[in-house]
Amino acid sequence: MTRNSVISRRPVTVAMLWVLGALLGCGDKAKPASDKAAEPNAAQPAAAKLTLGGYTTPREAYAAILPAFKAAWAKPNNRELEVNESYLGSGAQARAIVGGFEADVAALSLEPDIEVIRKAGLINHAWKQGPNSGIVTRSIVVIGVREGNPKQIKDWDDLAKPGIEVLTPNVRTSGGARWNIAAIWGAAMRGKTKAKANDPAAATKLLGAILKNVKNMDPGARESLLQFERGVGDAIITYENEILVGKQKGQKYEYVIPSSTILIENPVAVVDRYTDKHGTRDVADAFVKYLGTAEAQRIYVKHGLRPVLDEVAKETASTFPTPADLFTIRDIGDWSGTQKTLFDPDSGYDDALASVRGAK
């Protein structure tokens, strides 16, 4: 190698080192000071998940309640919340949960359907020991009629008149149907119909006469209402809130409060087996607690449901008419007694159906 060749390479090497150093120096100055949030692969908390298994009637209420709860829960927990929803007739939903639909929370029409889930071993806490004994909403059983009430239906006995077409759901799938039957039976037993008071045979006879006029027995209260909206039937036995929601949507039907009717009480419970499996206990408990807050109760009211929270009940007292004789399931023997009297095989309801079919 010649001296000239060594000299000729040196300037090039030094220049390259100088440029490389300058570039590295610029890179250090441009890089943000240890900011993990700026890293593209920084871990973000996964969204929490909740599955709600509900009965069909209050789905519009939950469409408003769930976004409000998600917003209230996400901020302090610094996580998003995803909610999966399913709506069926209350009895059908209870059986679905027992059969493997992994709902974290069951929001059903009546206590016996929650008890079906508990007796299957999926609920292991005392769900009725919470505020309001696990009840989050109330309603009453009413008679929906056509605009102007052309058939002049005013009370339970009118539904037994010849030529009146009635809608009520199937008691084997619908919680609403069982409330309807309990309302008729209780009114008869209390002496508020033409049936002799405290006479099970007379109450069964009235029930049979009404069932004889039933046009359709749909799986749930919502399906019955949709049939009524399509023009089927002269009257529908249903939840007050179903009629109110329909009227909010522009339907022209009306409703009649019978002289004696039952207070509907709708329960909610965390399903322990599934929340433990999913790791969703905290969010499920928070959701059930939220349903009892003034915010949630006011949303229920907007969708025709009567509140359980005293302060909201006082605020909205003028929203809901007071029935002449309002009784509870406890006035006719609680759900355990009513199940045996009315809904067990070969009890009051089956006897009433048999009388319609001429089997007895």
C-alpha cells in the first residue's frame, strides 16, 4: 500500500464518522423522555364484559340503562365495558340460563324464575336479602283495549263475555302470563268479581271462561303485544308498562285498570356460578346495585315501569294511576303457595284449561 493511498482514504473515513455521530445525536434529541404512553405497543386494559339475561318486556328500558351504567362504571375503573344482552319470556330465559346460557345477571319477571336458577345451583347467595328484597321494578296487570274501548271492557268479568277475543301469553314460558292469571284469580278470591269470594271453584270457573276467549297464547308478553298491534283480539291482558311503551311509539290503544289487580314485582340477581367462571363478580354486583339508584329508577319510569326507590316514587306519583284494590302475591299465599294452587300440574290453571276443552 502506498502512502498516497492511505492519505486519500483518511478524509473519507473521518467524514463518515462525523455524519454518523451527527445523526445519532439528532436521534437522541428527538426521542421523547421516557414516556410509556407514547410507546406504540403499550398495554391497554382489556374491556370488561357482562352478560345480561332478561325477560322481554323491559328491553327498551335496558337499552337506555346499559349505556348510562357503562359510562358510570368505566370512568372510575379506567376500563371499557362490553355488555351482551339476551331477552326471552321470563320462564324461557330462566331455563336457558340453567341449560347453559352463561348470563352474569338475570333480570326476570318474577321470583319463581330466579328460584329456578338458584335451585339449579347457579345462585348461591341470599339474593332476596338485598334492597327491596331483590326487586328493581314494579308494574300492575291491566287490560289493553282498542282506541275508544268499543267493546266497553271495564273489568275481569267482561273478558268472559261471549264473542270477546282475548290475548294473554303462555304460562309455561312467560312470567307475564303467570302474573295475569294470578291477577284474575286473586281478584276473584278477594270478592272483586262476580265469582263468590274465597271460593277456589268459583275462581277457577271465571278463569276458565276467560281462557275460553283467548285467541292466542304467545311465548311472551311482548309477542302478545305485537299480535295485538297487528289487529288480533279485542283485549290483551298485560303489564301496564307494555301498553305505555306502545303508546310512546304512537300506538292508539288504551288500557283499563280492573277494579282489583296485582302489583307486579320484577327481580334481578347475580348468577354466582357464571360470574365466578368469568371473573365478572365486581361488575355484576355493581350493575345490580346501580339498578336501585335514582338515575336508573328514573329511566325505568320513562319506560312505563313503577319505581321501587321511595324518592323516585314520590317524584313520579302523578305518573301512575292508583288501582281501587291493589294486592300483592303475598296477599294470596306468596309464590310458593300460588305455584301449588295455580301452576303446578293438575292445579287451578290446568283445571280451568280442562273446563275449556270439555275434558272435565
